[in-house]
Amino acid sequence: MNDSPDKREAINRLKEQTAHLSIISNTGLVVMKFVVGFAIGSVSIISEAIHSSMDLLAAVIAFFSVKKSAEPPDAGHSFGHGKFEDISGLIEALLIFVAAIVIIVEAALKILGGNERVFSPTLLYAGIAVMGISVLANWYVSTRLMKVAKETESIALESDAWHLRTDIYTSLGVFAGLILIHFTGLTILDPIIAVAVGLVILNAAVNLLKRSFADLIDHSIPKLDEDRIKAIICEHASEYAGFHGLRTRRSGPEIFIEFHLVVPGEVSVTQSHDLADHLESDLLVEYPRANVTIHIEPCNKGCNRCGPFCTYYEKQEKQKQHKT
């Protein structure tokens, strides 16, 4: 079984509260960056405002996706609604990709136009201050998002956290660029920094697209996790003959684990069921959002389905070694 209803409700409430925090933070940053960016006429700050707008949209999508994915299975969705988080990650990635292209094109046109303007020192200070506030706010919110994402295995919150971490680096770049403009007067640095911001955002979008798409097509969970699952099963090797056909996949915060457990023919149905329950409980200790399906099979001595995980196979190998 999965988490208790009370624990699951607490997890879902925590996810929604954290996603809501991201919405509030991004809304404030978007307004500040657009106001200051247009006041100065800085394409790098405006590009950061566009970036934060995408983060805001991503936060809104994440908020609604975690609410939807938290809904229990129903007649039309017997495996739950976890894929809503994967879909949200894909939509967020596409939006970020478009934003990056717009930023790069606009900045490139500014560079090719060669029209430099003088920035007001007072407004330039305001731009530097806004970028500094953006770095601090996004650092706090992204750290919070990532912590909750890891605790709840939420790809939607993790995607949102990565967006904000990307924003930290780009905001730092704009922050440093504005300081350089202040001391050197080279306003051409403004669109050059904007191009760099766009390229960083583009890279983040591509990585997120890959991950979201992998989960949507039921990609297996990482090999390290599959090896750990095998190790947990093997801790009870003395109680069964072997296992085979391990399959895994992820659906939003949920993971699905399936395998065939081969037991000696003389083991009763009750004993086999108890063993399956025990294995499921052990797996849920490390993977609390797992849905475990175990198919019990009687052992047909001499087959090769279980391979090195078969205790009968292991005994045969030891006998061969002993004879040699």
C-alpha cells in the first residue's frame, strides 16, 4: 500500500503551499523588472523580465498540476493523475524555449542596430538593486522548492526550482553587466548580456524537454534505483526461488514497480501472499510513492528465467564449482 490518507494529504498540502510561494515571488519580480527595464530601456533587464514571466507561468502551471496529480484514482484514471505533472513540465519547457528565442532575436537586433543610449545613473542603480533582489528571492524560493520536490518526488516543483535557479545565474550576469556599464559606459554590453541570458535559458529548456518527454513515454527509472530495488528483493533470497521480469516506470511523483516472484512449489498461497506483502512494505520504505505489483509463480527447477537471481541456479553453480 502507499502512504496513509493523512500523510498523503499533508504532502499534497505542502506541495500546493510551496507552489503558491513561487507564484507570489515571481509576480513581484516580473512587475519590478518590467517597470525598471522599460524605464531604463535596458534589453538585458527586459529579457530577465520575460524570463521571470516564464517562471511565473511555470509556477502557475506547477500549482495546478500538483493539485490535479494529487487527486486519487478514479474510474477513468485507475492509475491516478501523476502524468499531469509530466505534461506540465513539457508545457513549461516549450514556453521557456519560445521565450529564449525571442530574447536572443531581440538582443541580436539591438547589437546589429548599433544604437547605443546613455543610461540614467539613478535608474541604473535601480536596475542593479532589482537584479540583486531577484538573486536573493530566487535563491530562497528555489531552495525551498527543491527541498519539497525531493521530499515529495514532484517533477513539477523540481522543474519550477530549476527554472528559478537558472534565473539566479542570469540575474547575476545582468547584475554584473549593469555594474560594468556603470563603470565603463559601454552600453553595448547590455544586449550582449541579453544574448547570454537567452542561451542559458535555451539550454535549460532543452534539458527539461528531454526529461519531461522521457517520463511521458514511460521511461524506466534510473539504473541506480533499479539496482537498489533488486538489492531489497535479494535481501529475502532465502524465502523464494528467484525473481525475473522487473519493470519500472514513472508517472509524475508516482513510480510503478512490477516483477515476477518465483517461489518453491510446496509454499502455500498464504505464505506466498505474506512474502509478497513483506517485500512490498520493504520497497515502500525507500520508495514511499511506489505502486508495487508482484506476480507469484511456482518454481520450475531447471529453467533459466531468473538467471543469477535464482537461488536454485545459485545452488547449481555452487555444486558445479565443488565438483571442479
